[in-house]
Amino acid sequence: MATNSSKTATGAGPLAGVRIVDLSINVLGPLATQILGDMGADVIKVETPRGDDNRRTGPTRSKDMAAMFLTFNRNKRSIVLDLKRKDHMDALMRLVDGADVFVHGMRPKAAEKLGIGYQAIAARNPKIIYAYGAGYRQDGPLADQPAFDDVIQAASGVAGVIGRATGPDADPRYMPTVIVDKLCAYVLASSISMALYARERTGIGQQVQVPMMETAAAFMLHEHLFFGAFDPPKGPVGYSRMFTPHRRPYPTQDGHIGVVAINDEQWRRLLTALGRPELTADERFATIDQRTIHIDTVYGVVGEMLKHKTTAEWQAILDAADVPNSPVRRIEDLPNDPYLKETGFFQHQDHPTEGKIITTSIPVQFSATPGALRQHAPVLGEHTAGVLAEAGFSSDEIQALMKQPQA
């Protein structure tokens, strides 16, 4: 598999032995289950005969193996089941019998209508962890509203906060990444792991719901609640440091650099490194409470000073002063970033049908139970026969299930 990850390629991972039946598609669910698969779980990706829509999203070398599918579906096995067929639904339920986790990406009413709601799955396997990411809380008035990343970026304040930071008359903008889907995927993966831990202690399975709206709103408001953290509020919601027009990558003589100082000591070192040590005695700059009030002025001084040297010169000065900094990199620069190359972040793989491909390494490190890149992103239905055989199906049963119905 990965050419430069031999040390971790044999790692069983902290979730080794956990089996996941995964019906999710697109981004949120597949990313969550990929994270769990990276950590050793056996993820069985149950697809319709058409397959996950991401199989057709982005550049591709062969049918149904587009880039978006490759990057969200490693460490999984694909089987094809048409759940509108009774024999295929029966097969799914036999897989549920031996599973630890069941994941889907449907609205709850749709899942219930199909026959895979929580009650139906838990009746089959009471200890199962049943998990999904819905748009909104299931005890609220929007329980069955459709929701995708763009919708929740709009609803949760993400798009609005970008507009507010851009300028008083700026339009709201989406972040140029599926930030809500990916955030909720990480929350779903961690929540499933917590539920598995609780089951180890209690023996009790449960349902895990990750509502996109509330998850994104909580994510936004951790720092932005600010004045609104008091009852009654002491002022408008929004962390002022985030909205100063000077909080941005700073222009240098030949590019841009990101610089940040948070505590009083870091600010003392930064102002000294910038050649303005006298400002450390200025009450507007000396303490965090005063800097918060005068943040436009404080950041304005930093931005003005950074214009007068090159990015490399400032890096050397700021590194020597132990001030956090980085040159600004474009996303297209990352594949050739020296640091990421040195740490083996990009993994080169030989895919059995797609040839040479590149994926990212597992960022989380475990000293005793490391995850591993064990399984390439699967071809549609690649593992149907093998998974069914493991579940106890006979050869005749497998052939019957894999036989296409007459048109």
C-alpha cells in the first residue's frame, strides 16, 4: 500500500475488531467512517447498484472511481445491496447481527420508511451503536428538513461571519471548503467511539445523532458568544479580535506572512522583534484586556512594520524571538511543501484499478495502537461475495443475491 508508511502499515489500530455497517454517502458519513477505518475498524460500505454519488464527482481514470470517492473511502470494503429487494434487506439484517456500529446519512423518516430506523436495527441487535448526522435535532421543529453543507453554513452563522469579517457592506460568503460536513464527520466519528466505550462499560447500545445545525452553531459560538455569554448580554455577539480588518495575513516586501501573539509575553517579544520595544510600555499594548479594546490599533502597527522586510527575513527574526509565524501557502502549494514531505504526509499508493494515486496520511498518532492505510478505496461491490461469506451465506445464497433481476 503506502510506500513510506511501513512502520504503521502493520498497526492494528485502537478500533481493531470493531465492525461497522455503513450506508452513508457523499461527505459527512463517509469521512466519519473513513476516520474509524483508519483507526482499525472493519468498515463495510453498503452501496446501491448505482453506488455513492461521489464515485462520479471530480476527475477520474475509470468509471465510478472519481477523486472525491478515493479521498473519502479508503480503509473500507464495498458491497452492493438493493434494499428495495427483500432478499437484499434480509442480507443487510444478517450483517447487522454481527456489527458493532450502523451508520447512515438519511433523514430519520426516510430511514424508517426503508425499514432501517433505530427501532428496527436495535430490535435486531440491541447492543449496536446506531449513528447518523442529520441536518437538525430530531426533537425540534426542523427534524426532517433537508440540509447540506451550504445550507448549514448559511443557517449557523458561518457564511454571515465571513461577510462581517470582510467589511460592513460585504455579502455573506461560504467558506471554500465543506467545513460543516467535515466538522460533523469528526464529531460523528468521535461520538461513535465514545458510545463504543460506554458500551464496553455498560453493555448497552444506543442511538447517536449529530445534528449539523447545532454542531456548527456551537462550533461558531465557542469564542463568538463573547458579550452574549452574560445574561443579560453585555454587548453584541462576536469576538472583536476576529473582526478587525487588520486580522489577516500581513503583506511583506515579497509576499504574505501569518503572525500571531496571544499572551502578554508573546506580545512583548513580538513588538521588540518588530523594532518597536517602546510600545511594550504603552497601556494599549501591555495587557490582554487593553489589547482587546484597541485591537485595530494593535494589529495595524504589526501590519505596518511587516511591510518593510521580506517574508524570509521576518521568519528568521520571529523564529529567533519565539513568535508563532508562517509564510502564507496556497492550497496548490501543499503537495510540494517541504515540511509535509519531510513528515510523510502524502502517501503514494498503487491502486489495483486506478494505478498510482496519492492520499493523505493519518494525522493522529498512537504510540501503542497506530492506525494504518490497510485498504484502498474499493471498486463498487468489490467485496460483496467475501463479506457475505464471512456473514455465513452459502455459495448458492451469494450467487442468488448477486444475480441481477430480470428487467
